[in-house]
Amino acid sequence: MSFTKVCTVDDLWEGEMESFTVNGHDLLLVCAEGGVIKAFQGICPHQDIPLSEGRFDGQK
């Protein structure tokens, strides 16, 4: 597995989310409470819509 840099830690603030496309795959980065950054598949597998269209409560 290889990694692709899409942003820096300073680009994503606590409570924010940002979507990216890497190698044809949509992904969503979120910066949760305490500055923990997590990555998710960018498309909802159940409804086939971009997760970036939803709201992020800053918790998870």
C-alpha cells in the first residue's frame, strides 16, 4: 500500500472535513475533537451519495 499526501495537518482544522479524489477514489478527511484526523470512503455505500454533502458534528 502506498500513501498520497493530499494536505497538511494545518490545512484541516478541528471540526472541519474536506473531500479529495486520489487515484480515482473519493475520500473524506475529518478532523475530530482533539485534532484527531480520520479518513473515510467519500461515497456512502448505502445511498451512493458523497459524504461531503452531509454534516460533520466534530465528534467522530
